[in-house]
Amino acid sequence: MASVNLFGQVQNIPLSFSLNQEINTHQLNEGSFPHQGMKPYCRQFVDDKVFDYTFIDTSKHYYDFTVFLYKRSLLEIQKGDVNITADLLLDLEIGKSNDPGRKNSTRVLTNTRGIRVTGDIGPKVSFETRFYENQFYFPNYLDSIAFRRGIAFGRGRTKQFKNVGFDVGNSAGYVSIKATQQINIQFGHGKLFFGHGYRSLLLSDNSSNYPLLKIQMLSKNGKWAYQNTNALMQSLSRLPASNSAEALFKRKAASFRYLSFKPSNQLEIGIFEGVIYKKYEENKGMVPVHYSFYIPVIGASTALNGLQSENNSLIGLNAKYQFKQFNIFGQLAMDNIDKIGFQLGGNWFEPFGLKKNWFHVEFNDVPSYMYTHDSQNILQNYSHTNQELAHPIGASFSEFIGIYHFEKNKWFAEAEIAISGRKRYYGGIRGEYILQANDPLISFVNIEEKVSTVFWKIEAGHNFNLKTRMQAYFGIYSRSLSNKSNSLKNQSELYYTIGLRMNLNNYYYDL
């Protein structure tokens, strides 16, 4: 039975770390090294052999049920040069925690139902839309963060669900246009990621989706790539009372510009600029953004505004070097002259000749009060809907991450450990929590708390449909926090889950 290809020539590949690692492995085997520091990857710039190996299941199935389970979309329509697919998106997980501290309930639950529709209109236009409805009972260490901020991690603003949980709906979508062989234009509602690691200190997919307009260009010789993105973002602070039942949230604008250079297949170097622009003032209401928002030239806004004006700039550097089955990568991020974070890591693809296997290690270090702003311009902190745009911890930490992914004959297992050391000030989480201002607090004693966390997980399961990345899995997770200044604040939690998911997104619970 024939199967319609999921992705057209200009659709995006889902922004999933494990999926991107698989793609990077296949690109390595094919000797094809596109610019990997900009994600999500666009089908327009990915080698056909790599794409087919990643998303097309060539195994034989003799029953309609198994064909749908492993190879096809739920709905496939192809008529002339129009191709449409539709799939249900599920993330159904249930488990239990050993920590009774979360509102008298030890249940862990994810109940996500959604739908995805993708389409191609001729060879130059593609689109995708997704909608999710979610309910969550988070483990206790996440529950406290979600309650304080009013968010579900990576999804957006929440409402209360049965007194102990969270309810949230979220959506994503885009239209992608192949303007020329070297230029792609997209507009929609989504996320970006810049870097070669599991984390990004420049811009990650940690926050919820936001409206954006993106233009990506590739030189004819493939050595240069440039991406300019303009986006609209918001806080979860509402505008002053109005006639509507719910006032709008205070807005801000953002631009993200990235220039990538590949002098050889092995070496890739990228320069990044991200700017959060003022769009609201307390005494004026909504105001026009600075004109540099509209200048699609990397560095122009920082040159005109500086790093710490009312428009908050972040500049950075990416680098990666590939040597056979190994690579090393690094990242620098500068929020101000005295606030510089860095990342260093490496990958070992297909260790000992094992296909679809990989090791990943990385170290991240971010100084205190990075990504935030002073109280007069606190809205321009590096966040969207109360969620960090870069690293999910925020700032004021050092972190080590190690991941091993094993896969064979559709069965998989993955182990991860994430260890962090953090500094917190003024008896709270200042310095780490980027939604709080970085003003000198003269009236407070500078109390420093040293906190360490250890998170580990082991997951195992079976992969089904490559197009939706459907997995049935079982997982065990542990997270402990040690406060060296106040042992009464120590935390320890172990929980397990079993579930079925479409693994198309990254959600960072390893805090």
C-alpha cells in the first residue's frame, strides 16, 4: 500500500531534540552538513536521502491496522499538486509520585488531545496547523512553579483543573513559502531554537508559542546562511481595567537574527542577536516599537540601542566542529559586559557502530541576573508568558547534562542525568528568577543561598509511526534539591509514569 509523504518541500521538521539528533546522524552518514545551528530545520534545506531515512518506514505490513499504526497518517488526501494529511496528536500519561506535598494528591497525569493538519499547495507553498487541549497533574517540584507563574511548561497560561491540576489549550501553525531556491519565508505561530546543544543560552523552545515572521536565506555555495525573525510577545500582566471581561496582556516585540558560516563541512560558526523591544509604558499604554525592529541586519539594533537600554539586547556566538562520528560544540551569550554565559559539549553518534544510538554531554554556565532588566524596564526581560526564552532554569547556575539514547528494531531506551549548582540572593530566588528586576536592593541584606539539584530519568518503550513519532513508554524520574543554607527547603521526589505520546515537542522538566 502506497503512503503519502508527510512533508512537502518546504514544511518544517518538528522541533524535537531526539528527532534532530537522528537527523544529524543521517546527515553525517550521507556526508551532508547543512547549517545546523538554526532550528526547526526546513525541508527546503535538508538532503532528500536524510529526510526519507528519518520519516519513511520501508518495512512491510500486511494489515490495514498495522499500516496506519506504523506508516500512514490518519487522513491522506492527494489531488493534483495539492496534498493534505491529518493526524490525531495524543500525550496520555499516568503515574504516581512519592511526594505527598502537592495539594493532597500524589497522582501524576498528562491528558493531551490534539490534531495536526499539514498541506502542500504545489511545490512552493506548505502549511501546518496544530491544536492541543491539555490537563496536567505535575509532580510537586513542577507544580509549585506552575502555580506561582500561572503557566504549563512550554504551553502557556493555565486555568485550574479539579483543584489540584492545570488546564491549558495551545496552538501552533505556519505558512511556508519557497520564494527562490535559496530563500524561504514563513509566518505563523511557533518557536525557534539556536544552537547545537540540548539547551540553548541564546533562544530555545522552552516558552510557549508566539506570532512570528521568519525569512531564511542560503547562499548558492551553501557556505552562508542568514535568518531574520520578527516576533510579538507578552507578559502575563494585564493592561489596566477595561470594559472587556479580561483585559489584554502587556505586550512586547522581539527580533532574532542569526548569521551562519560553514568554511568546511566540519566547521560551523554562527553569530546571534536577540532583542526584546519596549511596546508598552505604564503612563502611556501601547507605544510604537523602536525603528531598529524593522532593520533586518544583524547587530544594527544593538549598535543603535546598546545592550542594556530600554530595549534589551542579547548577543552570542555558536560554534561546532565535526570529526567523523564525534562533534564538539560551544556557545557564548552576552547580556551585558559583565554578564556572559557559556556552553560546551559534545556528541558521539552511532557509538560502537550502533545505528540510531548516541551519547550527548554538555556543560552550561550562566551568571546571576542575566536575561533580566531593571525595574523601569522589567517587561523587557528575556521571557514570554512568564517562561524563559533561553535556559529553563533562568540564570545564576552551572549545569552538567549527560544523555544516552539506545534504539534497535523500533525499541528504545534513554537515560539522562542533569546536575546543577545555583546561587540565590535575598533569601528568595533573585539572581535565578529572571522575571524579578536586577536593581540593587539597598534595603535588603545580600543573603546568598547555595542550592544544588540532581535530576535523572530512565525511559524505555516502543516506536510506532515515524510520521507522528508515536511512542508507548514507561519512565522513572527522580529530582532532588539540596539547600546548603537552609535544610528545611530541601526537596526529594521520585515518580514513575506510563503512557502513549506523539514525541514532536521538547518539554523541559529536568530543572
